[in-house]
Amino acid sequence: MSASGSGETAGLPRTGRPPTSKAEYVHETLRHEIVNGVHPPGASVNQDEVATRLGVSITPVREALRRLESDGLVTYRAHHGATVSGLGVEAAEELRLLRASVEGLSARLAAQRITAAQLTELTEVHDRMVAARDTADSQDLARDSRLFHQMVADVGGPAFLSGHVRSLRRNNPILETVSRWKDPLKASLYLDAHARMLKAFAQGDGAEAERLMAEHILASPGEDEAH
């Protein structure tokens, strides 16, 4: 397990390979921007602006937007064009419950399987987040929060479980936006939950790790609070 395997960082997404087409390049760039809150839920996506900014024609932009629509990340409305999708209250609640169950199980298994080297890596990510909070760098916090959760899932395994966590986050960008980390009080609460999980991992306490992870996720009252 390594921080270099996170798959995405600030700026252009790192997919491990170059885009195979202009449409893929536009798709990955827009998806990454949505994930990082550049285009929040309800925001319109102007095709001409995207084409000019990314240096492509309108055709790959349209293809990319169709892919994003099939992913559930954007919605087309008559006379409005493409807008970034959001989650309703019921959908957000269902997603939190699903995440609490899946990521809670991942945390239980991680506590049972984590090695000293993996615990050190996870602690380094947490320490980086604490430093980012002190410098008010919400984008770094959001990026490393994604990494922290995925590292826990990868340690817990099996591949199906860690892949399911990755899929949930990839296809639900509301989980990943930067804005929720801009509130210092919320950031401190999230980081405190991560610190207590690290203690449970160090002690090999699977039941406590699962409880803490589930509480951490379920503490969010609505889609704008998900983390």
C-alpha cells in the first residue's frame, strides 16, 4: 500500500496511463474537477468554455458529457444544457448507510490485518492532514481524506471490498468535494475520528475500528456534510 497509488491528486487526474482519446481526456478532467468542487452540484457546464479551456473541439466535449451523464455525474435539462448532478436527501441517506456498512467492515478487517509499515503510512497521511488543517488547505485535506479511507479499504481487503469502496467514491462526487473541509470545526471533528481509528488499528481492535468508521460516516446529516 502506498500513497502513490491514490489515483488522483490536485490538478489533472493521474490514472496511471495517458488518455487514449480527447474525449477521455475531457471526461477525466471534468470528472476530477467535479470531484474537487470546481463544479458544485447544480452548476452548469458550458461546452464552449470547456472546449476552449482544454484546447479541443466541441465533439469530444459532447462525448465526455454523455459519459458523465451515464455515470450519473451530470444531468441534461431542456433549455439548460448540462448541470452537475446532486444527491437528494433520501439518496444521500441511503448512500451514507451503505458507506457506513461497507467501510465499517473494511475498518474491522484492516484492524485485524494491518502491518506496522501500513500503519506508519496511514499515520503519515493523517499527520499530513493535520498540517493541512493548520494551514487551511482544504483541497489537500479533501485529497488526503479520500486517500485515508481508500487505504483503510485496501488494507482490509479483499479486492472486491476495496474495489466497492473505490467505486462508491468515484461515482458519487458529492462525497469528494473540497467545500466540506473549509469549516475548521468540522475538519477538526473529522480528523479526531481518523486519529481514534488509528489507535484502534494499532491495538488490533476490529470491533472498535468498525464502530468508529461507521460513526464517522453517519455523523454527516446531509449531502453537503458528507466526507
